[in-house]
Amino acid sequence: QLQLVESGGGLVQPGGSLRLSCAASGFTLDYYAIGWFRQAPGKEREGVSCISSSGGSTNYADSVKGRFTVSRDNAKNTVYLQMNSLKPEDTAVYYCVALGSWGQGTQVTVSS
């Protein structure tokens, strides 16, 4: 059974950093592109970043460009989202998605 599990969220002060993980089970991530999305309270879900199967190609939303970095470790069947210089507007539930399957999400709260 294909399953994605996000972790690494939490409460952080503005300017802080977090690293989210997306671990896959039931399939091998190697051959698939992975996306990160987020949904803030009262807002629609939005795309944050994506990474190609090889990791050689990445894309970012303008709102996170220069602050977030997506990477993958296919040996660990895991994709990461390193988030630096966090802002209150980054507060949201963050999800990873692959093959049309979504994880349960991890809450990120940026607040002083």
C-alpha cells in the first residue's frame, strides 16, 4: 500500500528554520517526481516546490524562492524540504504528494 508520511513540523520563531521529511512506503520514490504543497487556514492549498525523480530539477513558488530547498535521498526513500528564514505567512499544514497520493500533512507554525 502506497503511503507518504510527513514529519518535522512544529512551532518556530520568525527567521527560524525547519526541515520537513516525506517518507514513502509501499513503493520506491526513485522514479517519481515529488511535490510539496501547503494549506493555510482559510486559504486554498498551494504548490510550494517540486523535485524531479533524479533530483536534478527543482521548482519553487515565488513566495519561498531563495528560502526553501527541496532535496531527495532515494536510498532512504525520503524527500526533504529545508525551510529557512521562515515568516508568519509560511504557517500552514504542509503535504507531500506522489503518484496522486497525499500524506497526512505536518503543521508548521511561525510565530513569536
